[in-house]
Amino acid sequence: MRADRPSSTAALIAAATVFLARDRRLADVVPPGAAEICARCLQVVWPVRLAAVRALSRPRWRWLAHCAERSTIPGLVLHFALRKRWIEEAVRRSLEQGCRQVVVIGAGYDTLALRLAPRFPDVRFIEIDHPATQRAKRLAAGATLVRFIGADLARTALQVALSSSDYDANEPSLFVIEGLLMYLTPAEVDRLFAALGELQRAGGGVIFSLMEPAPDGRLSFHNATVLVNRLLALWREPFKSALSRAELAAYLARFGLALEEFAGADELRERYLAPPREKLALARGELTVFAQRR
């Protein structure tokens, strides 16, 4: 992303959340309050885009949005929602087991911390994101228990960014890194996981998503069309790294983490899309992972 403007990907996911919440067939997969927060973020940064999403979500125009999705990545909007649902369930399990710090890296306009913080007032919720993207989030959030840290992690070490907050490395913590690692180089991903090891001296877990290489080696959703690559080039947010599920356990072990669970399209479908929705399209090629500090 450009240093002077919010992330286009963050806006896309926020728009997808608003759109899905207005679909009577699938609105139940969007957590209560999530669409409203996303709409406020879009209103701050791109009000025209919010108006367009609301227009396209009307029954008479919804087919246009579905055509656009089929021409890029079929099932992407639903994938975003199910990925977030899977992550939230993993976060809640960690909180039930005693975790009292949750750090969301590259939060974008995700609503997880904003929604959970009032329900878990004894937990520290911290969001770290690029200042250009986080600016709109702060305005949309208003008064909140979430701690915001604006930092460009390409230039500022994670440890340095967190030093400005009340994060305590001597307490168990959970880090959430959703929709970010694919935009980092393999070396940058390695440095990030090494930093987590320094920051989780008391143990904890990591939830993250990453791309799996396509069968032909492409770094893309496996059912993406040619148009997607052109859009990513236009947005200047191309994918830079990927890891296969077969490599996950060994990779995580390098950084003192044990693989607990992961979900791709098939696992998300089995868990969340009961009949008659089991045949709906889902984007393929991204894994969502939960690992525990050993």
C-alpha cells in the first residue's frame, strides 16, 4: 500500500462485510455490530464506496455484485466472513483458557477487538496498523477500550511499536495476523515470527492467515481470474509469500510454535455451510491457522 493512503484491501473487506450483512440468505454469518462498524470506517475514508455497496446490496442490483465477484474470485465475500468467524471462535477459546492480551497486527477495518473489548473488560486489546489506514478506524470507533498503535511495521520493529503500549511480554498473549502475511516477503514473515517469540515470553498463541501456492506456483487464490492480478497490480498490493499446509508444522516449529489447527476452503465449508448452503462458492487458496507457543 502507498504510505499516504489507506489500504484498498482493508476497504474491500469492510465493503464485503456491509454487503453480506444486507443479504438475507447469509447475513447470519456476520457478527452483530460488525457491518455497522465497517460502514462507519467506509463513511470516513470512502463515502462514495459505501454508497455504492448499499446500492448494489439492493435486490434489484445484487446480481451485478455477484457477476463482479465471479469475474474475479468466486466466493471471496463469503470466504472473508467465514475466515473471520473461524478466527473469532479461536480467540474466544483462548480467552476462556485465561489469555488476557490480544494483539491484532494489520487490523485494517476488522471489528473483532472493537466488539470483544466491551465483553472482556479485563483483557487488553491492542491494534497495530499503518497510520494511514488506522486514522479512519480511530474516527469510526470513537470511545473504546481498544488501544491503537499507528506504526509502519516495514520501518518499525514490532517490539518497538508495542513498547508504546501497556503490552506485557511476561503475560500470556494472543496475536492475530489476518490477511497480512501474503503481502510480506518470506524474509519479512520470518522476522515477524521471530519477534513474536521475543514478545511471548510467558507463552500464548498466534492466529494468522496465509496463502497456499497454487498448483502452478502462482501466489494467488486458486480460483482467481486474470483480472485479479491486474487489480492487485493497480492497487500496488501484490502477494509476495505463500506456504503449503505440508510445510506449516515444520515452519512454525522453527519459531517455537506448535500447529494446533488450520482451515482452508473445505474445512470452512464443512464447519459453517450446512445444507442447503454447502454448495455455495468459496474462494480457495488461503489457510487460517492457530498455533500455540511451546
